[in-house]
Amino acid sequence: MTHMRHSLLQRQRSIAKAVLRGFGRNPLVAAGLVTLFGLGLLGLQMRMNVSSVAAPAPADQFMQSVATLDGDLGWNQLCPAVQAQVPRALVLEQTGAQRLAASEQSVTLSIDYVGDHPRPGGGQIRFYVATAHAPDGGVGQKTYIVKTETSGCVESVE
């Protein structure tokens, strides 16, 4: 593992731990924030590769918000119970800071939709692969699992 990738992983882990400490009583909120901000903390200029013939699913829009650092778009895809736990202002503040950091980096991110599986009680489990491309040719990947309710809103992200 290159020094840069190791450093980025350490930074992502420390931020994830801080978020989990702050929202330790609600792991669904923490998981959502870790996803929304974790990739952003890498300081990435991002692009989205999710193809769909119909209107994009809320989970796809949520992952697009991660790629584009659009906190408002991401927050709007969360289920009402999660929105009640996460202040919109906090999300917008964090993504604004990440956009500033991203402008100083030249790493790109692509997010690919892999597939979905129905949940017994309704909703879906949707699978995505995020691929970070560093200027030095380094590549890193992470898998994301987004759980949705029957309405399509984002319930949790792992």
C-alpha cells in the first residue's frame, strides 16, 4: 500500500471514529454520515456513473451526492426518521468544508451501481462500488450497501 493510500485510509478511519463517537447512540445516522462525508474527506473531485432509464432511485441520488459533495441532495434522500436525527445545517456545513478541501486535490471518484435485492418487509438493499483514482495512478475501491424503505428513502448505509 502506498504511503498516500495508507494516509488517506488513516484519515478516513479517524473521521469515521469521530462521527461514530458523536452519534454513537444512533448507528444508522453515523453510517449515513460516514458515507456522506467519508469519501468527501478524501478531498476528491468526483463524478458519478450510475445508469438508469427511469428516474434515479433515492439511493442512487444519495450516492451521487457523495460523489458530488452535494449535502442538500444527500439529506433529501434520507428517510424522515434519519432526517430528524441529522440536522440539515450540519450536513451542508460539512459538505461545504469538503468541497473546499476537494478543490485542492486531483483525485477523482467514480461510483458504480452494481445491483439490488428486495427486502422481505419492502424496500431494497442496493450495492455500489466506489473507485478512487489518484494522480499517481493509484486506485482504491470500497463497497457500499444502501438499505432503503418501501418508499425508496435511504434508511442506512454500510
